[in-house]
Amino acid sequence: MSRKTDDSSDEGGHWEVTKKFPGVLELPLQLILTGNNSHVVSTFMQGFQVWNIDKSSCVTVNLPDGVRNISTKPLKSNTAVLSKNDEYLTAGVRKNLYVWSMGSGELLISLDAHFARIISMTSLTVGNWNSVVTSSIDRTVKVWNLNNIFEQVHEIDRHESNVDEIRYIISTESGNVIVWHVETKSVLFKEEQHSVKQIFFMDEDTKFGAVSRGGTVGEGKLQLIVRQIPDGSRIYEIEYPIRTFKAVAITSDGLNLIICGYEKMKDTLMVHHVKTGTLLQKIVPKYHNMKDWHTIIPMPNRASQVALIDPDKGNIVDIKTKRFIRSVPKWSGKCTNDGKYGLYAPTRGGLEIIELRHGKSVRTLIPKVAEGVFSNICMFTRTDAYVLYYHGGKNTLRVFRTQDGRMISNYRIQAELSAISTTEDGRYIVVGTVDGCLTVLAIADPAKADEMRKQLASLPSRVEEVRDDVGDGSDVDEISDEGVADVHLKGGRKKTSASPSPAVSPRHQPPETDNSTTADT
């Protein structure tokens, strides 16, 4: 270290060396001083060196094999920051986050933090916070809580109904079906079942089914095992041949299982009783212009009817009378709770609300403008008040008001969408992305400004310390005619997105690790 001193003989003064740090391995790419001026962090090609200014002690940490620091600008490279109490050293190299122990210099964990290179990071150790903030070229800013960064996280997505109380978690992991008790964090049941394709609840959540590969490899059979919750005892098993996998469906009254099998070289619907597994009947669908269908949709307004969705239309079949009812052109399978209206969203662009009785277009939400061929996801909210449309090419989530077809939001998502659902009251959208981030979006409709202000102001804080600093009240700015809602919450966020939205207020909860398994609750 050196300092500049005043010198009467030299108008500009001069620099004198006050301290020399030992153990310098090679010429640093970057030198930084920590925020509390207690440590100097040096970046070199193979890792980092940290010196304690008072004690002159040095800790050297190395990057994994094949990973190197590079100079991005003169005297500028990857940055490493210290946690609270100088317990951990955290660095962002490429798109990964590395955490070392300052005591042993051992690499503790490596996280796949971003989709693109990390360009900046800093520590956040104010009050009880012990976090690291990273920003990336993928246009996201993430806040990592170092207090629980080493805990394993299991991803839970694709809920079919609202969650009132989480009591049990059914998961498939490492070739096993597992029943967890949430309150005690203990495993109540575990049994081997490989290659599970689908798990679902049934019979008012007192049972669950798991569909997996059956027979020998390449035999083309699936096995459905229905177990009791929570002891996992087997109730019945169903083995059936298939051509391609199609998810099992349950009728809207919850009494029948609809399984797609393959018999006599034809796709066959097999109807089983939910409680006993008894085969009630088999149906070979026959109708005009028949194509290979990919999804079975139970009709909400008719417990005896299901829709077979193919690329061009939806085909409604009555499983009680074994009759084909009608085809609905352009229907993608999404419908309102009363079964009267559906959505049409071709991959080449456009979005329409159609009437399911005759297949006529009721309202055009997005004109048929050529935007290229991209995947999309569209659905109604649980209350049918809004239509959600995700465009895979633009990576945007648009929200339309069902009543008049007006778009109230065009929200850009930071990563590719993998799962989406809405709460039972239709006020919030839950979005899961492939980067492992779970985002909750509040729908702020300008037509309901007063209601939206109360809703946004009631959002809770997860950080008691920040709530005390900010006070009891939340500050909600004006919701404009364009649907803008700026919300100042009582507290901080674990993770925030840099993506703007005119009518949606995001609240992020990131995972602490990248290890995840499929689960239902």
C-alpha cells in the first residue's frame, strides 16, 4: 500500500510505501478495496486473493479447472465480494456464482446463476441483510441470500387448484415416489418407481396416481399406480399399452379416470372408476377428418364429456353414451369455467376468443399479423376475467380484459417460461421460468383503480427489519389509464427482475440452488 504525502520541495507531493502484502502469486488483473476498507481483493487469472489490511494475512482461493478470470477493460476484471463478518467470499465468473470459505479457502458451492455473463456484483450487508447482488447481460438483477444459499430447493409447479394449506408433498426423485410431511419435514412414504411420467391428485386429494413406464424397455406399456395419502399403501394398479404418451385426465365431477391406450392398432379411451379402478368401458373415437390428438380435456359444464385436442380442432366425445358430439374448429383446449368460450392461438400469430358451441370467433385480441412461427401459451385466469398470452419469440406475457378485449399489460419475462398459473381469485399470476425463478405478478387493471390500489397496498413484506424502517404504510403511486402501477412495498425482495411492465408488479422468490425435482402439493 502507498499514500501521497505533502512535500514542500515538491509542489505535487510524492507517494510513499506504507505496507507490503505478502504472497502475491502473479500480476493482478484488478484490485479493489472492500466497502468497510478492511480488506483488499485481488483478481488474478486462476482465482482471487484477499488480504486483511490490519493483520496482513492472505487467503487465496482458486477457480475450478477450466474456469479463468479475464481482463474486460484495463485494470478491470471479475469482482469478488465478502459476506457479513467476512465468512464467505463470493465471485461471479461467466454466468456462474462461486462461494468460498474464508477460513479454509475451500469452494463450498457453485450456482448456475444467470443465462448470460455476470457483468457486475456487490455485497448487501445492511442491517440483518447478508446478501450478494448480481446483474447480467440477460437483463436481470438477482439478490442472493447467503444465509440459506446452501439449502437444497425443490421446484414445485403446475398446480391445478389453489393452495389453502400445504400438508403433504408428493414428489418423484431418483427413481422413487416420496410422500413428505411439510410440518415435520419428514418422509412418510418412499417406494421405488422408475421413469414416472405424471403424478396427480384424485378423489378429493385423498389419493394420488403415478404414471410410469411398465414392462420391458421398448415394450410400449404404461403403469398407473394409485396410492393412499399419506401412508402410500397401494389401492390399485392399471397397466395399459400405448402408442405415444398422453396424460391421464379426470372428469370434472372427479368420478372417472380417462386413460388413452392403444388396442387393435387404434387409440382407445379407457374409462375407469376413480375409487376402485374398475374398467367401466372402452371407446374408440370416430369422427370426420380425424387426426392424431395430443391432449384430453374434461369439459367443465358436462361431467360425461371430454374433448380430444388435435392440431386443428377440439373434438368432444361423450364417455357415457360413447357418442361423438361435435368438433370445434381452431380450439386449443383452453376454456372458461362454464365451458362456453375457448381460445384460438395459432403458432404463426394471433389470438381469438371463440364460442365453443359453433366455433365462431367472438372477439379478436391479437390480429393475425405475421410474427414468425413461435410456440405460445394462452389461458384464462381462474375467474375468467382476463386472458393471458405468452409469446415464445418475444418472451412477453400479455394480459387482456375478457369483457372488452383490451390489452392492459405487456410484460417482458427475463427467461423462457416453463409454467404458469393464476390464483383462485384471479388477481395474481404465478410464473415459473427455466432459470429456476418463481415470479408472482399482481394484475393492476386501470378500470378498477381503487380496488387495485388497495390490493397492491396490502401486499405483505417478508423482511420484518425493513418493515420497521419503512413504517406500517405502503406507498402506491397512481394507476394510469395505461395500467401503470408503481408499488413501494414494505420491505425488500430476495430477487427482482429488470424487465419493465406497465401494469404488473413483480415479486420474485429465487431458488438457492439449481437442484430440483418434480413435485405436486
